[in-house]
Amino acid sequence: MSAFHSEHRQVPSLRALHPDPLVTINPATAEKYGIREGDWVRVDTMFGKCTQKAHLTYEVNEKTIHLEHAW
């Protein structure tokens, strides 16, 4: 990982390693919502909202998404 919480994201060489925030989504869930790899996805919760780039993988359950914090 190139950052610690929100620290180091402003360092150009480190930002190049991980340039965008990622939301990890199961491919079946992504298909249901018309989301493709690399799409920018807006996530709304009762606490707020954010936009992150979609990364599709079977590593997460179909009923779960994983967002990166501190972006």
C-alpha cells in the first residue's frame, strides 16, 4: 500500500502507484447494476456519499461492496 490513511496520497511517486480510490464489487452484483471494471461509481449511505472507481472481483460476497477509506 502506498498510503497510510489519508497520508502520502499527495506524494506524486506514491500517488502513481495507487492513483484512484477503489470500490471492490462482485462481478454478479456489478452486472445487476450495469457497472463495468473501471467505471466511476457513486455510493450513497446514511452517513454520506462518495465516488470511487469500480474493481470487479469474486473476493467479495455478492451482497457486499468494499470501499477504500480516507479518500
